[in-house]
Amino acid sequence: MYSNMLVNCSNCRTPLQIPPGAESIRCALCQAVTIIGDPRALHSAPSSHEPPPPAPYGHHAPPPPSPYNHAPPGPPPNVHGRKKAVICGISYKYSRHELKGCINDAKCMKYLLINKFKFPEDSIVMLTEEETHPAKIPNKYNLRMALHWLVQGCQPGDSLLFHYSGHGSRQRDYRGDEVDGYDETLCPLDFETQGMIVDDEINAAIVRPIPHGVKLHAIIDSCHSGTVLDLPFLCRMDRGGKYVWEDHRPRSGEWKGTSGGEVISISGCDDNQTSADTSALSKITSTGAMTFCFIQAIEQGHAATYGSILNAMRNTIRNTGSGGGGPGSAVTSLLGGSSGAVTSLVGMLLTGGSVGGGGLRQEPQLTACEPFDVYTKPFTL
């Protein structure tokens, strides 16, 4: 009866979902055991040290109390801010839903963040079926906990990133907060038994807690992913690059933006489209079309602004199969000309299978917490 209740870890204060009838629970992040006692009390066992104080919210009034706002243990951030990322790639291996390129996507994104954008390797949480630690298998519980970790204790100057490559879906919206009448979803490894993660939950977990001075990017490579963060504004861009911002704020007046920070999402396709898992782009192995085009746009110098990166991604997808461009060049350029790195990344990309591609029909989308000029705002991670 208590399966939907949370208790904070007695050590790192991560919110933990209580299994039915459990008397204790081990934290997936710090491995500490919390004695539950009576779950209705929702109190953690006494800790040998007091938890850090809640993170400040800059100059904006804080949202309602949230289990995500406790600062994680460790030293305070430096004056230039921290970089943290959660990268999730799910292949659904041995199931009828199997995908070939998603783990390749996750590995390439990690390489990009470390070598191009200087994310510390120990600040990146990887969730794939290849991970050996049980807390890093991309099931629903672990993905939820990783998202909570991503935003915990964020401070002004921090840059956060969430990348997801896997199945996405949609379901009927029963809350009345969707313009098109559907909620968008992500499909964790165990979605057939544990259910999908709905855009309302994603928004509550990693959008609304973001305080003033913190920046979060989401790179979502899945079907029906256009508004999967439930952000208030969508950039509707035509083939010529002209755009308008569509207002997707719920008619109910519920706020789906941040607590003063900045959140921008680049996703693989519109809400009513599907995203390809294909070998048509890399010519080496299967990748998610959106992830590949995102990395290629950056490495080929087309990512000065959000408008330029979105146009470059869309052009690559439109031209796939037309004989133009040699899109596999992004794989080589990602390596910065190092022969040792070339060997390591090509070996990495060869770990996946391949499926036939071509004829891609998807348009990457841009959503944000606030409208902006996409051709003057610099793209930075």
C-alpha cells in the first residue's frame, strides 16, 4: 500500500521509492541503507551527520517543497559552476522492441561532452544495458533517480544536460494541459511492466526545480518527442528557416516553466512523428538519426546559434539518401584528428548492429521555457 511513497536516503537525501512491505532500502547512488520503520511516517533513519541545507533559489521565490532540492554531499561548486549530465541509451535487447543504435548514441554523446565541452567524466551518469552496476541499468526507477540527482543542489553557473536515446510514445492526456490532447512519454527498459515516464513527471523533476542562473539542456532522441519536457514554448520553423514561437502553456494556468533558470530541449521529431534508428547516416553502424545529426552539426561548425544547429540537423535528415554530403564525416571530425582517438571511436561505433535506412521523415524540434531569437542566441553547453 506504500509503493508510491518516498523516503529520503539517510546519507545523501536522495528520494527513494519504498517497495511494498519493505523495512529498509538501499540507495542506488550512495549505497547507504535507510531503515524505514513505519513508512507512513516518511522519516529516514538518523544520520551520523546533518544533510547540507537546501539550495538557494537566486532572486526568485521557491516553488512548493520538493524532494529534489537538497544539495548533494561533496565540496561546493567552483565560481565558474559545475557541469553534470545524465545520458541514457536503451537497446531493449532480446525484445520485440529492440533498437540497434541507442547505446552507440549514448557513448558518442559522452565522448562529445568530455572532449568538446569539458564535462568531467565523473560528473556524467551513464544508464545503458551495458553498465554493470545495478543502479545504472536504465529501468524506470533508476532513470527517475538519475533525473533527481541531475538537478539536486544546482547552483548559479551550473550547466546540466540530459540525453535520452530510446523509445518514446504518447498517451491520452486526462489532465487537460496538452494542446494536442496527448501526453508524450519516455519508455524505460521495463516500461511494459512498470509503465512509461510521462512528460508531466519529467517537467516536475527537471524543469520546475531549475533556479536562477542554472542552465539545463535536454537532447531527446525518441519518437513523439517534440514536447516531451512539457516546456511552455515550441519553435515552429519552416523549411526556409523562418520561425514563430507557439504558446503551449496549459489553459488551466498551471506553470510548466522553471524557478528562474533556463531550460532548452532539442528533440528528434514532432509530437506526431517517429524518429529513426538507422545506418543510413553513419554508414558504419546504426545510430539515432537525431543524435548523429546533432553531433555532426557541432563538429562541422554549424552550432553557433540554436537556429543554425536546428537548420543543420534538419538539412542532414532531409538529404539522407540523396547522395549529398557524406554524413559519416562527423564520426571522424568528432575525434579532432587524433589517430588513436579515431581507432577508439570507430571501434566503439562497431559495437552495434545495423538496420536499413533512408527516406527519413522527421523534423527535429526546439522547445524552451521562454521564447528567444534563435539566430542570435549562442549555443553553449
